[in-house]
Amino acid sequence: LPTIAAHQTMQTKEGDVEVMFAFRVHTERHSTILSFANNITKPNGGSHDAGFRSTIFRAYNKYAEDHKHVKEPFIDDDVRDGLVAAVSVRLTGPRFAGQTKDKLANTECNGAVSSVTYQALMKFFEENPNAATQAIARAERAAKARAAAEKERDQFQRNNPQGLGTLLAHMADCQEPGPAHF
């Protein structure tokens, strides 16, 4: 999948929010999403990161539903499988949460990032149906792998008597005749 990027300034009640993002899906399963506010990295993300994550998830599900690619909606992990992204916002009055100030707390950033991301991703999907189909297929493979892993885990827990057996061994009746025996 090629790199998808956007750069746009959104007007909010609190002032302008400049939104920049770039992402692509690579062949590995690991995902990385880096967040920045006013060019400072935010390891715990914040409102802009939440807007980006939820919107990618929403856009994938919308496109897949509209084009009848999948029967079941994706979950967040399915869509983020193999995703590498950078999300950055610039704003005049940043507010940070937490003692270490490592999380952006401006709520207007969520809506601004969400709007820009959704528009850019849906436009990309409509203009590049082959790439969109590949992206949806990748998320669908991740969903099937997740479902198979859950089924396998459930099956293992049902067939493994030791999982419950160790708990019952700790709660077994006393085998000694009484305190005098010690």
C-alpha cells in the first residue's frame, strides 16, 4: 500500500488546528503510531492520536461495508495490523494531561484530526480501488487470524484440565489427621 498523507488547517471554536499525518501499511504485523503536538513527541498520544485511530477504523469499516468486502465489521486491532503512522498537530494553546505532560488534552484536536483523516482516507480509497481492496484484504486476514486465535484459546481452555486442576489442588480438603500430627 502506498503512503497516504494529508496536511490541512481546520478552524475550530478554540482556534486553528493544523493537522498533518502520513501512514502506510507494511508487510510486518507490528504497528507503530507516533504522535506529535507542536513538533514535540507525545508518547501517550492524546486527543489527536485518539481521533486518528478511531477514524482509520471507521473509514475501513465504511469502505468495506459500502463495497460489500466483509460480513463482520473490523475491530481496531484488525485495521492497525502493519500500520506505521505519524500524526502531528500544531495549535496555539496546547493543553497537556498528566504529571509528565506527555498527552495532549485539547479536545478540538480530536475532531480536526478525525475530519482530515476521514476525508483523505476515503478520497484515497475511492481514487485507488485496487489499493483499497488490498488494505481491506489485509485487515480481513488480521480479523480471521484473531478469530482463529480466540477459537484456539477457547478450545485449549476447555480441553486443559490443569488450568482448573491447579486451582482445585490448592483448595483441596486437608489430608492430615490433625494438628498433633505435625
